Amino acid sequence: MRTSAASPDRLPTRRTLRLARRRRQRLTNVASLALIAMGAAAIAVSVLAPDLTQQAVGQVRHVAQAVELYAESTDPVAGPALPTVRLGELGPEALLDVCDGSFPELEQYRVEATLQPVYAAHNNCGGDIVLPWQLGTNVTVQQQDGRTATYVVTDARDVAKHGSTTGDVVGLSGTLLLQSCYWGQDTMRFVALTPA
């Protein structure tokens, strides 16, 4: 006949309890040290290689945006919903720092008579949505007054973030330009859109 764990002849001894407590403490210490080491490694990578960290963040955001677009689709047969951008007001570059999810039109690009209106957003403020777009990508553009229209990507150009001029984007084929910066790189992406 078996005795239960609660029977007096099977009660754990002080020594057994002490050993079990030490074992749990060691496991807790090892787990704590592992978490501290992982945190220190993450901090070291972000401090020593910020560009790599930003690129990784950008890649994760691209995947998340694609999943979000697919999830927003009302018709599973038709595929994912179109990406949407909201055009903002005309103003100085400081409008980018408002970071409200819109693409403000930058007045600094209005110095070039042959250049289309340029709307820009920081990559961490929703501007990174334009980075993976290729020629032929359809996009929903929301105007300031709330009207929406479908546009198509008709041209794109990557330009150095520092030292470039408006002349570097003259000649793009489209009625308006969207601009954002690549994650962890000194490169800007300009995407030209034309009504579909």
C-alpha cells in the first residue's frame, strides 16, 4: 500500500527543504543573470551600432504595416487594403517634428519652379510607409479637406540625406512627391504619385 506525501513517515526533512530552497534560489539567480546579460547586450548593440538597430526596427515596422493592411481588408478575396497617406499643411521643416501621422508639404521645396509639391514625414512618424513602395503600387491619398483618391507610384528616387539639393529630385514623373528617410541610413526616398 502506498503512503501519501502528507503521511508522517514521508514528510520532507529540514535538509531536503533547505536543498530545494537553494536549488530554487540558484535557478532564480541564473534566470536573473541571463535577463541582465540580454538587456546589457541589447543596450550595447543600440549604443555601439545604432544604424543596425534602426534598420532592424524599420524591417519590423514594414512587416507590421503589411500585416495591418491585410488585417484591415474588408474583402479577403480582394487582398490587403491600400496603404493610406494623409497630406498635411504647407509649412517649414519644423512641421515634420509635430509627428501627427500626416505628410506636411515643405515650403523649402517650393524654390524650384519645375518641382512638384513635396510632402514629407519622419520614418518614425509614419513616413516609413513609403519606403517599400515600388513602381505601380496603388495608394490612397487623403487631402487636407478629407477627400480621398487613389494614386499610383509612377517614379521613385533615392537621394543622399546630406549635401543634396532640390535639383536632385527634379524630373521625377508624378503630380506630387512623398519623402521619408531610410532607417539607419543617410539616404532619403522620394516617391512620385499620379492619380490612378
